[in-house]
Amino acid sequence: MKLRHAVSAIAVIAALALGACGSADDSAEEEKATPAEAVTEIGSVDSALDTALPQVKSGDRAAAEETVSEAYVDHFEKVEGPLEDVDAELNEELEEAISGELRDTIESGAPVARVQALVAEIKADLATAKGKLQA
């Protein structure tokens, strides 16, 4: 009798654990942006870059770095999943360029022309990403 209760308890615990795993996977899938949503988020990143560049030109590098940081966290992170599905290499390049290289370039006091060139490169890659997500 005790063995049957133990087996039943183990079966219930295993079923609950398996159900919980499925729920976590389902919610993660629900949080992933669609390609259309990613395209919209790319527009937001592009606009943020348009905001950051004048901030750099005016000497407010702290505000520019914050603008780029927020664009990455609030918008580009939503692009990563769908873009990863269509072009993992481009996704990685954009991730590094926005979250690392551009922020570091702004923070380091690099010449405005260098920041402008980097922003232009990122914007071109964002346009490529947008096209791939719309295909």
C-alpha cells in the first residue's frame, strides 16, 4: 500500500514538473516579437540614432549614450529573436555595434565624424535587417 502511494506521489510530482516546464516555454514563445513587430522596433532604434547624433554634436555625450542605451534595451532587444531566425550574423553585428561599439565610441570622446560614420553603418545594417524581416 505504501509503495502504491509513493509511486502515485512521484507520478503527480513528475506531471506537475513537466507541466511547469511547458508553461515556461510557452510564455517565452509568447514574449518573442513577430517579424512585423521587429520591423517597428527597428524604426524606433533608427529614430533614437537620429536623436543621439545631435546630442553628440552639441557636446551632450552622456545624453547620447543614454539614448543609445535605451534604444538597445527598449527596442533592439525585441528585434534580436526574429532577426536571429533570418540572419544570425547580422543580428550579432548589430547587437555589438549598438550596445558596444557605438556606446564606447560616444563615451570615449571620439570625433563627431567617427560617431556619424558608425551611426551611418548601423543605420545601413538596420535597413538590411528590416528588408530581411519583411521578406
